[in-house]
Amino acid sequence: MSNLISLPIVLPLLAGIIVAFLANNKPLVRRVSQTLAVINLIVTGFVLYQVYQNGTIVLETGDWIAPYGIILVGDMLSVTLAFTTNIIAVACVFYASKSLTDQQESFYFYSFFFLLITGVSGAFITGDIFNLFVFFEVLLMASYGLIVLGNGKAQLRESMKYVLINVFSSMLFVTTVAFLYSVVGTLNMAHIAQRVQEVEQQGVLTTIGILLFFVFATKAAVFPLYYWLPRSYSVPNPVVSTLFGALLTKVGIYSILRVFTLIFAWEADLTHTLFIYLAAFTMIFGVVGALSTNNIKLIMAYNIIPAVGFMLMGIGIFTETSISGTVYYLIHDMIIKGAFFLLIGVIAYVAGTSDLKKMSGLIHHYPVLGWFFFIATLVLAGIPPFSGFIGKLLLIQGGLAQEQIFIVIAALVSSLLILFSMIRIFIQGFWGEKTELAHPERKRAAHQMTWPIGILLSLSVLLGVGAEWFYPSVEWIGEYLMNPEIYIDSVLKE
């Protein structure tokens, strides 16, 4: 049974190798990639069901007993996020065949795609902090291959910025892990959590915690470390932007959530107060960026940033309610960002431009696309009863309970500004005067790209309307994260 937890990592890795040998046969590689992505989703769903029914699954690889070997830990949080990752992956792999050019497909898109899913799933499931670094590098190597597909001037310029910032943060990550090992003598996260309460070098551990936060905050695009993200995420092909926007920053947030509820929870007054202020600035500066441009791809990329602020807000408040809000919002944001980036890709494709000033009346030609966009806007802004509202309600309840009025006001104001930044795309681009269709030959392809968006959007709506089904599990995850001894006991079997 414990070997099941390796499948969400092993299957996409094998899929990436298989499709690499089929790269020259485009119809075949598409069908094989789609089939393997669906299989991986089903398998990960089965693993999630087993965790839900039987509790945390721990795999001690190579039969090395924890904490000495490499440990994979499948708890409700990690496997739920791995399952959500594969939902995004399935939508993207069916969208990709209509979005990518022949050149982009021929340069091993599908191999990089599956390697990215391997890295993201591995980062969620690993129970070893060094292997968290390893899986970060796996997903980053895949993202380096994906971000340069297309070979445009702007793309190469932004990819250089993306590579350099991530190389620096990776260097800092492995150095900080070395410092942590020198203090506690272990890399197993459960064992580290146990050791940090015993060692007397609390000042050194606090410094290490802040350095790790700096690394994860760079990956997650927390203020003021978000400057690299908007243009880097807006210039690649839409399906690549979707993978980046829906998954990569979430790995950074997950790492902060895991490390600062498990390992560095004892210095909450110092670190978590910092998180609250950074969350507020992240929300405000992100949405101001979204309001400052008429490029719809940039608007969407900037709207990644305030969502990161909302999730960091819950970690900073640090109550069961706020942590549950962060988890709910994290799942919601992965799905709705996936839907939105795919939507933006279709809009730019049919309009022939990403400049909002050059669009008008698209809803007359693409009514389904227009109403999908409108519903997605309501979900993203947190209008009840959609999933964004559920997550934000929990976060605001947590903030009010702790009398954190400043962050609550910042959250409410940024929510209104997010709604405004997106609704202006709908009003100007869709709800305008009917104009002649710019590229009528693209209409059929656009309709074929719309159905994966519909699936993601339906799931996002269900996550809100059916909150009474999902919330008990999310609430349990919040309680679980606030009691790290449960994780420690399940891994170390004490």
C-alpha cells in the first residue's frame, strides 16, 4: 500500500520519457500524452481516496527506516494538491494541441510538460527538505525548457530574468539547507521539527527560518520579490503560462505552509507577524500592477500576486480557521487560475492581439467564451457563493478573530480591485460594439479550446456551491497542520 504514494511521481516521469521517443510523430505523441495524463489523474485520485479512507501513507524508500532514508509522505494536504495538479495537467494537455505551433510541439513540449508535473507532485509529497530542493530543481529545469519554446525576442529576454532569479534562489536554498543540517543533524522534515524544539541555538534557527522563507517567497512571488513574474509568465505560449500560473507559485506557498506549520511554528510572533504585513503589500501591489496595463496577459499575470497575498495572510494569522482558509484558497486558486490563463489564451488567439484597446464585441461571435469569462471573474473576485468567497470568508474570519484589522481591510480592498481589473476586460473586450471578426478561420479551433476551460470552471463553481461537501476535509487539514505532532508521529512512528 505504501508504494502507492510514489505513483504520482513515477508515472509522469515515465510518461515524459515515453513521449520523448515519439516527438517526431505529432498525432501519436498528442494521443499518448493525453492518455497518460488521464491515467495519472485517475491513479492520483485513487491514492487520494486511500489517504482519505486510511490516513497518511508513508513510504520509506529503499527500506531505510525514517529518518535515515528518503521519505515520501502522502497526507491529505499533499495528495489533494497533487490531485489538483493533475486536473490542471489534463486540461492543459488537451488544450495544447490547438494552442501550440508545430515547432513548439516538436521541441519536446510534452516531455517537459510531464517533467514539470513530476517536479510539482514530488515537491508536494516529499518528506525530506533536501529532496524538496531536488524536486524544485526538477520542476525548474522543466520550466526552463518550456519558457523558451517559441524563440521570440521578448520570450528570450524574460526567460533570462526567470532563469537568473531562480538560479540565485536555488543556490540560497541549498546553502540554507546545509546550515539547517549543521544545526539539527537531519534532513527529514518530521525529525527536524522534533529536533528544533530540543536544540538551544534558537537565534540561528530563526535566521535559517527567515532565509528559507526568502527562498520560498521568491518562488511564490511575495512582495517585494514578485518583480520577475508578470512578464516572465505572460510571454510564453498560453498553455505554458497556465502551467506556470496555476502551479509554480503554489509550490512556493505550499513550502511556506508546510515548513512554518511544522518546523518553525514556535517563533510565530516574529515570523508570522512579518507574513501578515508582506501579505498586505503583496495584495495591494499585485492588483495595482493589474490595473496599470491594457495587456490582458499581463493583467492575468499580475493577478497571480494578490492571490499569493491572500494565502500568505492565512499563514500569518495562524489559526485553524485561517489555515483552513489558506488551504481552501490554494485549491481554488490553482483551478481558477488554470481556467483563466486558458481563457486569456483563447481571447488573444481569436482577437489576434492581447491589447485590450484593440478588442470589442467578442461576445457577439463567441458567447460561450464571453460568459465563461464573466463567471470566472466572479469566482476569482470572491463573489458568493463561488469558491473564492469561501476561502476569503475563512481568511477574513480568522483575521477578525485575531483583531488583524489592517490585513482584513487590505483583503477587502484588493478583492474589489481584482473584480474591477477583470470586469473591464469583459466590458471592453466582450461587452462592446459588434465588430467584424478579426480571424474567422480561428473560430473552430477556439471552440475546441473552450471545453477544457469549461471543465476547470465547472470544478471551481462546484468547489464553491458544494462547499458543505469539501469544507469538512479542508477543516480537518487545518486542524492537522496546527498539530504538527500528528505528522511527526505518522512519519517517525512514535
